[in-house]
Amino acid sequence: MRALFYSPKPLTKIARYYILLLMRKYVVFTLLFALAATAAVAEFKFKDLPDDHWAASAVYDLVRMGVTKGYPDGTFRGNKKISRYETAVFLSKLATVIEAENIVNDIAVL
């Protein structure tokens, strides 16, 4: 693995452009994967969350972002108490999504 990335010379312009191209392809692939996952989840509805509930749009936004997916039986259980473990997982996933959005915005500026 070291031989693949090792170079005694500093990176040249061509190498820098090549790395930028690889990063761009990775971001495009990631966005396409996220879009495909979003399309699969777009029509999903929780059994216990009516469309007119005050938090429905926020819950479904988090589902589309991949932060939460509810329980295996198709319920969200919004009135159930949440444990510290569930809170930690939720916040970790949310931070990952926010970080990914920041990376996409940074690359868009390039």
C-alpha cells in the first residue's frame, strides 16, 4: 500500500488535480447513493405518526437523511422515553450527516 502513495517528490499540479478528481468522484458517488436511499425511503410512513401531526415533517426529514428509521414493526413511538444510548446514536448519525453536508458545500465552492 505504501508504494502506491509514496513519492520522494512533493505533489505536482497534475497529482493535485488527480486527487481533486478522485475526491469529486467520491462525493458524486456518495450523493448518488444517498439519493437512491432517499428514494427508497420517500414513500415510507410510520403506522403511529399521522400526516397532520405537528412533528411529522421533522421526523420524515430525519428519516430521509438516514438519522433515524424507527422500529422494525413500522412504528416511530414518539411518546416513548428515549435512553442515553439511543440519544448517543441519534446525535452521532446527525453529526455525520451535517459533516457530510459541510464537505459537499466546501467542494462546491472549489
